[in-house]
Amino acid sequence: MKLSYLDLMTTDPSYNLAMEQYVFDCLPRDRMYFMLWQNDNAIIVGKYQNTIAEINEEAVRERGIRVVRRLSGGGAVYHDMGNLNFTFITDVGESNALDLKLFCEPVVRTLATLGVKAEVNGRNDITIDGKKFSGNSQYIRQGRVMHHGTIMFDSDLSVASEALRVDPTKIQTKGIRSVRSRVTNVAEHLPEKVTLPEFRRILLENILKENPGEAYPLTQDDLAAVEKLRAERYATWDWNYGFSPACTMLRRRRVDGCGLTEAYITVEHGKIAALTFKGDFFSASEPDELAAHFVGCTPYRAGYEKALGDVDVSRYFAGLQKDELIDILCEG
């Protein structure tokens, strides 16, 4: 099958994911498409995940990390400019099977030419010495498959760990929790130094050697349609957060002078649907009255601050101040 490639230069995650969908939905189906792209400072969550269950919201806010939901399932991943993403889009006919290995092998073969022994392991990983450097996922619809994967070439793994750090004992969810694996960067295993731009070029050359093809000429109409899709889906709160399935979070802390405060927070479509307070605190007014203020707000610091307004929290939790209650609700 003829191959066309798109080597994207934008690092906007909402645009790149919109481009993927546009290629999948709208470009001619008489060929295979191969894409290379990068996202700068972003978390990409799987289609069926609870966004709030996958991110450390405080770290995301402080670091200005963009959070975008993709079309395929699987777990959440952190992207920076040390990470390279690749996508294959092609027809699969009558098959609905998820054959991830088929599209991972070209990466393995490319690394072999650079002296690195990699292998496809488990459900959707590519590893070096048992350590994961590439996670992969697929989206299949109407006889067509989109396979995309990450290649951690020289990523800042400390940021990835911080941005995705969530205490699993505090969240019970109907969505799919990400599996935290031992990870590594490709650059650490190269016998001779290769820069990421060089690796990007080498990977594309190897793909074209195996499947001869040419760049796909996107028109101005194509680009306008991609931008429209970006603005109407991938840049929206409704898709990136509101699409999340329901989850219940437990936040708890013991505060001197107040006692133990527990908050059970039910989130649906990215907003608080119910909240219940429990604990051994003393209260002059029923905490349920206070809990009602939070229904409909977003489960983040700004949402909590807006919901509380000028409410005197100490009426409901003796010895507790408003900022202390917000800190409890934001834990995790």
C-alpha cells in the first residue's frame, strides 16, 4: 500500500491530536499515513480515563502543563520536547483486532541500526533491558486503525513522575487507571550520541525505506478544518475533563485543634455531583449545608474557592479555617 507521511512541526497537543483525527476521518483511504510529531509540556489521557484521577492537578497548574484527551484508550502519558510521537493510520478491512506489535516493530528495527536492542513487551510497550521507553495505543473504527506511540528519547522523567503522581488509595473510579512502569530514555542506551532531531530523521528514513512514499500536501482547506476540530474538541474543557466517567475521591487529614476531616467527593462529567463530610470534628452547623455549596463546581482549588466565597467554615468545622479546608480537598 502506498505511504504518505506528515512531519508536523507544531508542538501544540490539541492541534496535533486534531490533526490525527482529521487524517483518520477525512483524508483518502487509498494509502497508509505515517506521522511524526511532538507535544511540549503536556499530559495526554486515554479516552476512557478520569482526567482528575490521572493528574496531579497542583503540579499541572504550577508547571503550565496542558491536558488533552486522545481518541484511543490506554493510560495517561507525559510529553515534553525530549519525547517523539509517531502515528500509523491505515485500513484494516474486516479485522477489529488490536495488533499493536505490527506497528511497533519499525521502531525496534530502527533502534537496532543504532546499536540498541529493543523489544515489544506486554500489552503495548516497547522496552530496553526490561525498561519501558514507548507506550502504544490504537483506535479502530469502520475498518480503519490509528496506531500511535510515544518514544521517550531524552524526556525529563522527574516531571513525568510529579505530574502523574496520584495516591491510588484515595480514588475509586470506574475508569481505567494508568499502570506506572519502570521507564527509561533511549538516549541512555545509544553507543554513540544521537540527537533527537537526528533520530527523528533516521526513523522517518527507515520507515520510507520499508514503505516508499512521499509527504502529503495538506491544503488550506485541510488546515482550516484541523483548526476547527482543535477549537471545537481538543481545546475544550468538555472533552478533556467533562468526558471523564464518574469517580469518587477520598480526601482526609487530621488538623490540630479540629480533628479528623474526611471528604467523599463524587465527580461526574468533570464536576462535583455530591460531597459528604465525615470525621471526629465538632460542628455548630450541619456540614451537609456546607457540602451543598460545592455541587456543580470543578474539583480544583479555584472551584473550591469560588464555591466557598465568604462562608465561615469554622461554623461547620470548629478550629478549621477556609484555606485549611481547601488544602484538604486538594490533597492527592
